[in-house]
Amino acid sequence: MLKELDRNIMLGYDILGWDFSGFHTFLCNSLHKELELVRFNKHCLIENDFEDVQNFAMQIRDKGEPVEWIPCRIARCE
């Protein structure tokens, strides 16, 4: 299957946790304090590469809200 290229303007990454009523960001749980190498951009989104963001999500697993933490690409849709 062909993967569609995302042409939206990349803003950064976030780590979101899903529960029954919506999403939580790892920032609301102060879990950024657990991640020594995380870097943020002017949008307060993660500027590390996606592989790092995936590793960060694994590092905070079972911490904060009782959710599964999902690394996400955040883009401006036009």
C-alpha cells in the first residue's frame, strides 16, 4: 500500500495519552521532568526527531494519567 505524503507544515511533536473522555498531553502531568534529553520549540512542542519521541513515550509508560502515551506529529493543516 502506498503511504500518502503529509504536506502540512510541521510544528513539532507531542506525546498524547488517550482515555475515555479525550487526550492528555504529557506536559499536563509534568512528565517532561522525566525526560533529560527532551528539547522544545517556540510552540512548546518537542523538536527532537521522531525516534527520540517514540523512546520518550516508552520512558513515561505507566507514569502520570493511567493512559497509553502515544507519540504524535503535530502539523498546521491548510
